[in-house]
Amino acid sequence: MTTLQHNIKKLYIFAFLKMTLFPMAVITLFWKDHIGLDLTEILVLQGLFSLANVLMEYPSGYVSDRLGYRAALTVASLFGIAGWSFYLVAESFAGALLAELLLGVCYAFISGSDSALLFETLQTDGREEHYARYDGRMTSWGQTGEAAGALFAGVMYAASPALPFALQIVIWVLALGICLRLREPPAEHGDIIRSHLREALGVCRYAWRENPAVRTTMMFGTLLGLASFYTVWMIQPFMQQCRVPLSWFGPVWAGANLTVAACSLASHRLQAAIGLRNMSLLFIGLIVVAYGGLGLTAGVGSFAFYYLLTAMRGLQGPMIRHRLQQASARRNRASIQSLHSLSFRLGFIVTGPLIGMVADKWGLDSAFLLLAGAFAVLLPPTAKKFLTRTAT
């Protein structure tokens, strides 16, 4: 095995570490009970996190393509250490916001860089056609890490609200060590770039105007991403409302992430078996049924509908990323992945606080039913455009 091929195992470990988020299974409770935020403020906080992510998303992807994926991931790790460190002293909305802004920059530098490095490593070895399989494995490692981090989150939080955040700093120190051991693949020797601004705008023009396959893939992927993201912040108060015991929160979160992991591993096989069209229809069905179930039931086990969304998340990720990788080149690979993430973040900035206000004013059930109806209307025509432009 060459030195470059060792990147694959290191990227798996990095994926595990970056997603080993000890606070995530209880962070909504931390915001509500320790800092005193309501659901509207929580989703505003996440909107501002997304804004920081958006402001750095495309610049970080462009920098990654120019300076190297290893450098971008190293910078991300340093911001991760800083962001979780600030949570140890956060006592207000402002303190939580500072931590979230730093973490927004952290994940902007990760976005696109890890998947682009994986693709370039496989391409160097002549195995790029197997990207979806390896991407699924990398996602699976990540979700297994999040499941491991969540398993005892409720117990740790009960012992000390600061404990999950302290352990998170250790995780990012380990991630930094992994990034420093990655190796950069050889770069293309293209034309000399005389204007980075013109080059960056050219990639945007290529993605959004000149290549319909990239544009429709990003549009469809953005809606699928949003569908799985709202409940990340709403499922914990929903479970609290349904009187789910606090000791269940960690295992429930772990189960959700293991569902993502298993479905990521199965994604390329399922697509080969049922085809792109049926995969797209499956995504729509899972989303509408999940939000309908969350809106119409309120029992201790109603959180199980959330698992339909995590299954969809695991299945769609490798598929969408592979389509975007195929339409990219070495000089714009991370940039296009970052544009996809930017589209998703902008969508959440616009809609997330509105969904939070609906939940605060009319209840979580109304918010879930509103989302079921909205996705039932928006997804079919978007999926049709995606299939028309990308199906082979």
C-alpha cells in the first residue's frame, strides 16, 4: 500500500472523530435548561451558525482546492478545538453564539475537503468508480462515531453539563493529529491563475449556470439535506414532550446515527438494485411519512419516525456526493462540494427560524405537519429535474 493510499484509513478515523459529538444528544437541553434559550432562539442560533458556515463555505472550498485538502482539514481542527473550548464558559446566548460561529468556520473548512481528498486518493489509484462505496464507508465511520459519543451523553450530562464539552476538546486534539499525518495527492498543472476572484466566480457560474447536472443535483440534495436537518434540533424537545426518560436520549441518538451508518454502507448496493428513479421516490416517501408520523402521534415511541429521516440521510449522501464528484475536476472538486453545502446552509438560514417560530407558537406537531406538506409539494418536481439531467 502506498503512502497516499493510507489516506483512506486516516480519513475513516477523522470521520469517526469529527462526528464523535458528545454534546449533540443533549445540546438542545443544555441550551434550554442551562443557558435559558427557547426553541426560536435555538433555531436562530443555528441559523447564525449556518451564516458563519455560509460566509466561509465557498472561500474555504476554494482555498482547499488551491492550498491543499490537508491544510484545510488542519485549520478546521484548530477551529474545532477553539469552538468547543468556548462552550465551557458559555452562560448566555452571546457565549453560545461565539462558540457556534467558531464551529461554523470549522465545519466550513471540512466541507468538501475530506470527500475531495478521498476521491483524489482513489483516482490516483485508478479506483474512482468505486467512490460511492468508500464514501459510504467514510460516512458510516462518522455516524458510528456520533453514535458512540451519544451513547452515554445523557448520563454524562446528568453528572455535569460541562463534561460532554470537555471531552469534545480532547476529540478535536486527536483529530488534529490525524490531519497532520494525511498526504496531499498530486495537483493538476493547469493554466496560471491571474485572478482568484475571477476563477472562484467561474466555478460558481459553471455549477449554477453552465452544468445543469450539477445544478439540479445540488437543488435536490439541498432539499433532502434540509429534510433530515430540522429534526436534529426538534427531536429532543419532542421526546421531552412525549415524556421519554432522559436516560434514553443517548441510546436513541446513537440508534439514529447507527441507522445513518448502516444505510450509508448500503446506499450504492441499493441504488444498483432499484435504480436512481426508485431511490428518489424512496427518499420522498420516507420524508413525508416521517414528518406525518411525528405530527400525528405523541407517544413514548413516536421518535421512531425520526429514524426514517436518518435512513434517508444515510442513503442519499453517498449518491448525491458521487454525482457531484463525477461532474468535478481536481481544480474545482472541493469548491463544488462547498457550493452544495452553501446552498443547504442558505436554505436553513431562511427557513430554520420560521420553523422554530411555528413550533413555539402552534406546537411541534403543527411544525412537523407543515414540513410534511411542504416537502410533499417541493420534492417531486425537483426530483424530476434531477432525474432528467443526471440519470444514465
